[in-house]
Amino acid sequence: MSRRFAVLSASAVLLFSGVLTACNNDDDGGDPAPTETTTSAAAASSAPAKDEYVPASAEGPAKNVPKPTKPALADEESVEGAQAFLDYLSDARAYGQQTGDTSLAREVTAEECYSCTEHYDNLDSHYEAGGWASEGYEKFTILSEDLPVDSYGLYAPEISIEADDITIWDDKGQVVQEARGEDGSEDRILVHLDYREGQWTYVTTAPLGSS
């Protein structure tokens, strides 16, 4: 398990509000005040398209979150396949955190990862209670040139993890938890992966020397 996966990972979002002001035309050569039609058109042009992705904010949960699809390479028993799998796992986790649908992440996570299951359960409950979270993407990068096997018969390559910030809101849009992301690109830890019946399963992460 990654060092920060026990909490809902998410990308911190800065909210900016703009104020539209207008000047009256007092015969001083200034621009006329915008008409209602002009103002409405400007607002419409700045609004997101119907199907456009909108990240989570204090205004509400993310909208139109793309549902990730596992690529064929992510089922290949190779370093490249393991990396593609970890990329998909990150996408599935981020999707779950933005939507409350953890089914994709659960499908590729071992039942033995009790802390993972607890995290997914907590995330489900948070959304059921009306809250939401931002993306919190975690990037796993395999550093090993091959796929060493640990004493349990699991693949255990060395990896690094980079993670975005965390922001979690309650049902009223109030921030209930925030945490900074981590740039672990220089750190080396182990990810334990199982390969059964033609596909990868995430088991856990652990410090070096734990295999």
C-alpha cells in the first residue's frame, strides 16, 4: 500500500470568482454598458460544454469523468505489461475518487489488501453520505529492469510514486480534509503484484527489504 493511500487522494483545486462590472455611457466617449444579451452570450461562452469534464470543487463533485478502459498491454506478463497495469490502476483509483464508483479499482486489487478494501469502503460511504473528493492521481513508475519475485512468489519490482494533493468535501461543500501531494520520484519502494489467469492483481506496496 502506498504511503498516502489510506486517505482519499485528490488534486487540490483553486477556485477563482470573477466580477463582471460595467460602466454607464455618460457622453464621455466611454464604451456603453453591455446589454443583457451581450452579458448572457459571454456567460454562455464561458460555460463548459455539455459533455466536458469538470473537476471537483467546492461547488460539487466532478462531472463527465471519463471511465478508464484497461488496455490489452496491461494483461501482459512483462515489465511493460506491469507498468501499463499500474497506469490503469491509477486511472481506476482516480475514477473512483471522483465518482464514488470503486468497482474498477476493486476488480484489480487483491482481497488480501485489507487496507485497500477499507479505503474503498470509506470512499463509497463518503459519497453515499453526499460528500465528494477530487482526483488525487497517483503515478507509479517501475524502476526495475526485470520482474523479481519475492519470498511469497509475488512479483516485486522497485517503483517510485508521485501523488497529487488531497481535497475532500462534505455534503455541504465544506472542506473536511486536505493534504499535500508527494514527489516520491527519487524514492524507491516495492510494489507486490500477482499474475494469475492471464491478468495482474495489485497486492500492496512496501519498503525495500520487505520481500
